[in-house]
Amino acid sequence: MEPKPLDATPVHDVAVVLGTRPEAVKLAPVVRAMRRSPRFRPTVVTTGQHREMLDRILPQLELEPDVRLDVMRERQSLHALSSRLHAALGEVLGSAAFDAAVVQGDTTTALCGAIAAFYQRIPVAHVEAGLRSGVQGDPFPEEVNRRMVAQVSTWHFAPTVPAGVNLLREGVPQDGIEVTGNTVVDNLLWVVDQGLGRSAFDTSRGGRRVLVTLHRRENQGAVMSGLAEAVLRLVRERDVQVVLPLHRSPAVREALLPVLSQDPRIRTTEPLDYLDFTATLADADLVLTDSGGVQEEAPSLDVPVLVLRRTTERMEVVRAGGAELVGTDPQVVLARALALLDDRDAHARMARAVSPFGDGRAAGRILDRLDRDLSAGAARPPAHLPVPVPGAALGTPAPAAAQGALVEAAR
Ligand code: UD1
Ligand code: UDP
């Protein structure tokens, strides 16, 4: 890293750490904005927690890494992954005088990146902070990962007011919370500008189009096979074509393929390039998914979503009417999918729901806040750790004054 000139306006050296497909999607707008800005000198570190799935989409997102680690091993345990990440990230973050480190979301890369930065006394900025299901093992291990990231973060960039309120309720100091919108919308708008890719649906064929993605660890095994059975029954009961881009995880393929390969109306593919995936999503009549990012992208493209999970940390989209939390019982999933495909009015109501995930200017807000604090020398590891508000479990009202101030600040 070049030494900083002494008399110039401050340039902030920021490490941006990412390792999986959703982190790449959601940090791409932040990195692109930093690379355009004269105030930031980002170093993009990809851990390689995902290998093929990340390599496929990095060029499309204009996200060439500066440092490429290669921690992925087939079927590795969370322990093995974490220990490789800690060792490798400790070295990278210790190799230069970073002013801040940015992590996103709740993956093992995000958690280890945040801890590695903290150990190097680098202040941590957490993008997409404050999402909470309130259930320790659902999603597993992400609900606990993101809570631990909050403990070592200086800046908490919450995508929505409810996410910011979750942080307040946990006692995160209000001046560390910034409600920005979700960077996934920034990215989607950018992609729409570039021109979407090619839909994976068979456009020569009629029938309703259903896009399915499944990968969550807590769904793997019998639950995921049961969900595949629901998809199989769907194509047998209605004139429907299904596209399901398979996650690279062997556990996902073992659960899905024996069931899904029984019917040619179900097209399983390798993970799609981002541009092709968004084109396929835009082309779908309905999405069935346990993905976080897909839950957020679909309402921006006016596609109704059935969330195949027991909980969601994205209740905003359910409340807005764009998604329904249907759980993982195959009978219920099938019934709800059939109901939506058959009832055009209900379908249109869901498709019309307004996305609660922001206006596509989240990255700009993140950069503004970082620039302000880093220029003022205000970024230190937080002197005060979060102090939980007594009795403030999820679902109880947040302190009214604080909630009001946050809503005001988010305007
Ligand atoms: C991870 C995140 C999850 C996120 C998901 C996005 C954790 C604990 N989980 O889950 O929050 O929703 O990414 O997709 O961080 N594999 C490959 N090639 C790839 C990617 C994965 O072969 O490009 C295989 C490997 O065998 C790997 C396994 O998939 O061991 C699981 O990958 P891992 O990153 O541990 O977890 P995900 O289930 O992908
Ligand atoms: N995605 C993609 N190709 C695919 C499936 C998904 O590019 O074949 C993108 C999708 O647009 C979204 C992100 O991957 O932005 C979601 O990743 P994933 O579902 O793996 O993780 P999650 O969001 O659940 O953490």
C-alpha cells in the first residue's frame, strides 16, 4: 500500500472482505462507489469461501479482487472453514494500516472478517446489520453470526428501520446505527441498466413459470427432499415449468436431485450467472425460495415470493405483501403455490406490493457516513458495548423515543 500524502485531503484505506455469492452481490455497489471516489482506497479481499459460485459472478459485478484467498474445501466443516479464515484474514488485515474493514451480512466469512479486524484494532463497518429472526438455530448459523458481528462493529448499516430498531433494542448506541436501504437494490438497478442476461425458462413453451432456489443448512436433508416433492407435485398438477439453479453444496444436491430428476418439466441447472439469474427472476410468475437475497430482489421485479422457511428476518416484505412465509411442510407449500397460481387477483396483489428494501442509494449513504467519521478521526472501536434493553425481546416495542429518532434519521 502506498504511504498517504501528508497534506492531501484524507484518503481512507478500507478493506472490504467477502467470500460468498450474496456478499459479492451486496458489496459490489459499495466497492464500485469506493473505486469511483477520490476519498476511498478499497482493498477487496475475497476469501474464496465459495469458489465456483463466486468466480462466476465477480467479473459481471465488476468486482475484481485485490487479494484472493482460497479457503474452500469440499464439504468442509464450519470449524475448518473458520480456522482457515481466521488465519488467512488475520495475516491480510495485519499487512497494512487499514482505517476500516467492511463486512456484510451473516456468513462465516463476515464473522471471521469482523473478528480478524477487531483483533487488529481496525474499526468494523457492518453492511446489512440488524436482521434478526429471534431463533438461535434458524437460520443456522447465521442468526448467531450476525449478532456476534454486531458486538465488534463500530458502524451498523441497517437496511430498514425495523432492522435498526432490532439493534437499538439490543442496546447498540444509536449514533452507530445508520438506516441506508439494502445495497441489493442498488445492485439490481445497476444490473437493469446494464441489460439483463438470458432467462433460463423455455420461452418456446407456455405454462406458468416458477423459479425455485433452496440451500439453507437448516433445510438440508429430509426437509429439503420434502420441499422437492412439493415442487414435483406442482408440475404434475398444473401446466407449470420450473427452473431450479442448484447450489454447489453437495448436501443440497443429495437432497434435491433424486426427486427433481423424475420430471423433465423441472429444469435443474448449475448456478446461473448473476445477469442470467436476474433475467430468469424477472421472467418468473412465482418464486419459491429459502434465499435471503432472492426474497429481496423478487419484489423489486414484481414477482411474488413464497418463503420456504420457518422464520424470516425479513418480515418487512411479508408485511408489505410481496412475500408469504409458508414454512417447510410440503402440503402447505404445494397448497399455497397452487392457490397463488390459480388466483390471478391474489397474485396481482402480491406482485404490486412495494419493495421495503430502499431506493437503490444505500451505498452512497454508507460512503458518506464512513467518510464523515474517518475524516473527523471519529472511528474508534466502540467504547461502549451494546447493553441489552431489559425485557426487550423481539416483538416487544422498542424504546419509543429512540425508535422515533431512528425513523427521523432515516428520512
Ligand atoms: C453460505 C453461508 C450462507 C449463505 C450461502 C449463500 C455460512 C455459514 N453460510 O452457505 O449464509 O446463505 O453461503 O449461498 O457462511 N461449494 C462448492 N463451490 C462453491 C460454493 C460451495 O463446491 O462455489 C460447496 C463446498 O463443498 C462447501 C459447501 O458447498 O463446503 C458449503 O459451502 P459453505 O460456504 O460452507 O456454505 P453455504 O451452504 O454455501
Ligand atoms: N443468484 C445468482 N445465481 C443463481 C442463484 C442466485 O446469481 O443461480 C444470486 C441472487 O440473485 C442473489 C444471490 O445470488 O443476489 C443470493 O444468494 P444465495 O441465495 O446463495 O444466498 P442468500 O442470499 O440466501 O444468503
